[in-house]
Amino acid sequence: MLMCLALGLLWSGSGRATPAVGKATVTSRCQRVAAPGRVLCEVETEVSSGELAWADVVVLGTPDFARPLRARVGPKEATAQTSRRLRLPVALVATATGDGTVVFGARGVACSDAGHCEAFRIESRAELHVGPESPTATGTEGS
């Protein structure tokens, strides 16, 4: 696996037109909380074929009212994992109410069934909402 990681890092900048491993995708989401405090986000990395040999996530940016408890979360912290998918929790501390965007950088190494590995880095964004939900309009105007 270490050899696979090293080879993936070397090959990542090779400019190949046809990737030898499945496409990697990253999705992220943050829970909505009603008041400042701890906020949990999740970043999920998945490859369409082959194997996800290694992955982590780093926090690249947060709104002014929130800070990460840890800027990097590694694979040992996974809340769910298969050979192609890894879900990592990222905890933030919100010091005030507000809305903003959290930017994550997912890094990983994907390997094909033939043993060829490639490194990747994908940016993902999640909306962060801290504070009470806006009331929805119910009833008619002028009542």
C-alpha cells in the first residue's frame, strides 16, 4: 500500500489523457444547528471503480464565525468505509450565528484492479447554517 501511495504521488502530475482508475467524487455536508457551538460536517470520498487505497480531508476555509477543531482528519477517523468509499467527520466550533461556506480539500489515492494507482485532490464545499430557521410564510397577507 505504501508503494501504491508513492507511485500514485509520482504519477499524479503525468498529464495522462486516460485515467487508469475510476473517477473520484467528493460530497460534503454540514448539519444545521440552532445556536453557536459544535457543528458536525461529513466529507465522503468515493471512486467509481477499483479501490480507494487512502484518503483524508483538510479544511481549506471557513466563515469568520466558525473554526475547525482539527484542520485535518485522516482515514482512521472514518465513520463509514468500504473499498471504494470513505466518510470522514469534521467538527467545527461556531462562535456566532450566521450562514457561510466551508471549503474542504479531499486528498486520496485510487488504485485500479490491475494495481495502477493515482493520487487526486478534489475541492468540495458545504453550506453552514448556525441559528434558528427562518419562519416560513403561512397564512395570507394582511390578516
